Amino acid sequence: MSITIKSKIYRRGGMLISIAILIAFGFARIPLESKTEEHLKKYGFRDWAPDISAREQLTQASFIGAIGGFRSLIASVYDLRAHEAFRNKDWASVERFRKITTSLQPRFAKHWDLAAWDMAWNAYAYYRSRSEFCEDDLERWQIERIIMPNYLEKGLGFAKEGAAWTPESYLLPMVVGDIYSQKYKNTKLAAQWYFKSSQAEDAPTYIYRAYATQLARCEGMEKKAYEVVSDLYNNGKIRTLTIRRDMERLENYFIDDLMRNNSLDKLQRMLEENPSDYLISAAIGQFHLKSDSNLGSAVEAYRGILKNPKSPQFYRRQFGFLIARNPDNQENAYQVLKKMYIKAPVIFREKDVIELSNIENHLNIPSNERVTKIDRYTKE
Amino acid sequence: MTEANEKSFEDNLNSGFKIFSPSRVMAIAMNTFTQLVRMKVFYFLLIFSVLIIGANVLFLNFTFEQELKILQDVSFGAMTLFASIFSIVGTALLIPKDIEDRTLYTILTKPVPRFEYLIGKLLGILFLVAVSLVLMSILFFAVLYIRQYGILAEETNQIRGQPTAEQLSSLKETIFSQGLRLELLNGVIAIFLKASVAAAIALVVSTFASSTLFTIIVSLVIYFIGHAQSMALTYYFPEGDMHGALQRFIAGIVAIMFPNLQMYNVVDGIVSGQSVPFALMARLTGLTGFYLVIYSFVSWILFAKKEL
């Protein structure tokens, strides 16, 4: 009897010692764990809190899975559900599921990107197409004035929040830039966001070009735009058509500006002071063309531009058209322009093609020998 | 036999005996590993293969980021699940099975201290979990490696005309940054560390449990509470607002008594593209070691006093 009691006490003593050890261990490890939690927070591993709002968003099983170490997997499951809802054009569900995926894994940039894409592009396009076929005026008004702007706002909201969560990535600021440029047509804000995106370490080079393009369209920011665009034109790895066009447009702006604000004498004095500034030569040329219709002087001014090694290629095309204005030189000018057009037709703007086509008409070039081949541009 | 002879006989017996012998522990560990392998546990690899190949094949019409993420999520999810099940169920089965097979009596009648037996069993389980994780990782990395090159080929084909070197390198960088990378190894290690703690918990429970089922259920409950422990810790050390005294007391008990398994959930971040610094991995490893030592010690206290 006494042996049994002793044995029970002995065993319970072991249990009590064990509990005491576990409690002591608990007190010892809590500061260590708190420190580790701080480290995890610092390195961004505590971006999701299993709180009441998370519980309300998720089903019970998903919530348990999320706190049980399967958060990323649960986010993927909701991603698939969002995709399914997208296929069914159930935009409310798409929004709900996208909110869940982004809140479960806010540092995964693609979740935000897809959420913004679904709202600002897919849902927006769906309702735009619905409004086109809508016969009820009130419904169309609602779609165009309330629903479509609402989805655009939601897409923008996702993209901006995602940009705040993933500051190291170029993706979300680029998406915000895309929304401002393509949907809101707000070039200033688009330029700001593209610039932000281009500063990220992983940013592809085309984003800086997109920034330049948007900046080139901002009214009142031509000087800054010219700095950026001319730098890309002269020093960039790829000289895209957009960069060429922007460069030409901006230079034309400054040439017009010089012409408007200065007399011919002043321009000539300025050229004497800065002989390498081909923009002044171009302004003098334009002055001669527009004010005193002195083609010879204009051609001389443009010759000066072509001698300048810094002048962009498109002045050769402009020079060709200038020469072609003189009927005596038209044939020769046409041959030069024809070569240019065959070599790189994309550098000819729409109005250049029309002008080239007019020269072909004027020279009675047979239709099978014409380079433009665009009848709609031809003018009798 | 005289008293002097008896003493010299005992001295002779004890002369070669060491209080702790790593070779004895390793012998038990290897025996445990063999015992578990004979239970045909590695058949799970078939299920794992089907899972990751399925994840690889089923989601082909998604963006490549989604595709790679789903593959990683499914693989890491399955690895976590299998590792946790192995560690809890495997440990829960060991002592009752040894008692049932009478192996335990054969071992303990030899000069094998009980803590060596327990440590050997725990190491055997951890070895099994490690081997299974290595096998799963090899499969997972192989599929991921093949898939990322498949995606690169598909994306290259979608570029109009001949892709430039800049385009190719940018595409490669984007795809590979979300494909097979060294950082994934940290995820596997974190899974192993969590499974180790789960095994140690199951070992403690199995030393006083009356049945295998009890051990499994109690260990699973602790495993689950362990994941919510960080919430209790937040309650215990509130930031800003104060909680009620009772709430804090309960939270304090939970925080003190249960392990914090949420610490090991770094896989979600790794899949998102975050990197785990070496200092953090070292800290997690150190804490796991701390857990293993204390839980093994508690298991020994309970097991030493257990009547067999």
C-alpha cells in the first residue's frame, strides 16, 4: 500500500518538476522569441496579422490554414477563385478575392498588379462594352458616370497600395503610371509615377523612356522634358521612334519659341555668340520661311544645321523637303527623300508622307514607281 | 562469491561504461530510422510527386509569376504537411510500439540510460524528417528548374522578331528571380526546424500518454496552439492599448507554456520574394536547439519515473 502511494507521489513529483521546468523555460524564451518576432517584423515577415478583420474576410478553414503556415498557399487558392470569378464576369467577387489575396500576401507585387488590372482594365472594359450596347439612357449614364470611374478608382487604389507595400519593386509604380497615362490621360502624374518606377533597382530601361514620353507631353515642363529626351536621344542605348518624335516635337517647340520672342537680327546675334546651337539656326530658317518667304536664306540656315555634328537626323528629312520647295530642285530632293523613305519609312510622320506624296503627284511619278503608295494622302 | 570478488566484478562491468555514449545514441537513432522506413513511409513521395506535377500542369494559362508561385506554394505546403505529420505521428508511434514489441525492455535491460534511448528515438525521427525533406526538395527543385526554363522558352517565343540580348537577359532575370533560387533552401530548413519542435513536443507527450491516439491528438492541439501563440504574445505585451487582466493572464499562460511555431513561417515571405538574413536563420536554429534540449530534458524526467 505504502509502496503504491510512494510511487504515485514519485511520478506526480516528476510531472510537477516538468511543469516547473516548462514554466521556467517559458519565461526564459519569451524575451528571445519577442526579439525574434522583432527581427521577423524588421525583415518584412510579419506583413499579415491574423486579427478580426482577417477572420471576417476568410473562411474558417482558410483562416486556420493561414495561421498554420499555409498563408501563401491560401493566397494562391483565392487567386484561383478570383480568376474563376473573372471568367464569370463577377466583378464584385473578383474585387473581394483580390482584396483577400493582397491582404494575405501584401509583399507579392503580382497580387496587386492583377487586382489593379482586373479593376482598371478588365472590369472597366466590360462595362464600357456594356454601355456601348445599352439602349437605356439612364443605365448608360450610370455605367459611364458611376460604375466605370468607380472601377478605375479601385484599380488605382490597388496599384497605389501595392506600390506602398513593395517600394523596392518597379512594377506597381509602373502600373499607377499606366493607369494615369492610359485611363486618366494625366501626363503629369503619369510622368511622376513612371519616374518613381524607373528609380527601382529592378526597373527595365523602357520605364525611363515611358517617363520621358509622358514628360514630353506635359504642358509647361518642356525644358525638363527636353533635358530628359535629348539625353535619351543622344546617350540612350535604344533610340526608339517615340524618342525621335518627342525630340523633334520638343525641338520644334523651342524653335517656335525662339522665333516668336526674338527678331531676326537678335537671332543672328545669338547665333554668332553660340554658333554650335543649331536650334538658333533652325529658328532663323523658319523665320525666313514664315516671315519673309526667303527660301534661299532658309536653305542656308538649314545647311548650317546639317554641318553641326550634334544635330539630330530628322533635320536631313526637313532639309530634303525644304529643297523640294524649289521646283528646279524638286527632282533631286525627291530622289534623296525617296532613299530616306525606303531606308526608314517610320521616321516620316504622317504629314511628311502626305508631303512626299504631293511631290510624287507634282513630278507625275507613275503609280508603280511611287514609294508612298498611299492614295488617301494624295491631294489633287 | 566473496564481497571483494563481487565488487571487482562490478568494477569490471562499469569500467567500460560511459554515462553518455554518442555511438549508443546513434545506434538507437539508426534503428529507429530503419524501423520507420520499414513502415513504408516513403510512399508519400508518390503523392508529393503527383501534387507538384499536377500543380505544374494544371495552371499553364496563368501568368508565369502565378504559375511559379503556385508551384512553390503547393510544394512548400505539402512539405510542411508531410514533415509535421511524420514528426508528430512518427514520434507518437515509437514508444508504444517499442513497448508492444517488447523491444523497449530489451534495450533498457542493457546498459543504456533512458535519456539516451529518448535522444536516440528523437534523432531517428529527425533523421527521417530530414531525409524525406531532402527527397521532396530534390523533386521540387527539379520540377521548378525544368519549369522556369520552359517558361523562358515560351516567353521568348512570344517576343516579336529576334529578341535582343537586353530583352533576353531582362526576361531571364525576371523569371529566374521567381524560380529556383538559393533562398528556397531557407524555407526547407525552416520547415525542418518547425517539424523538429513538433517531434520534441510529441516526445514529451508520449512519455506520459496512455495511448498513441492521445499523443497524436494532444500534440496536434499543441501544434495548432503554437501557431496562435504569437497572437497570445501580442496580448501579453500589448502595443498601446491595454487588455483586461484576465485576458493578459490567459495570454501569458499560453505564451509561457506553448512554443511559438509562427516564428518558423518564413516560407510565405520567401515565396513573395523576400530573403531571410543569415542572422535570422541562426536565431531560429538556436531557438530550435533550445526547444529540443528543454523538451528532451522534460521527456527524460517524465520517462525516468515511468513504470514500464
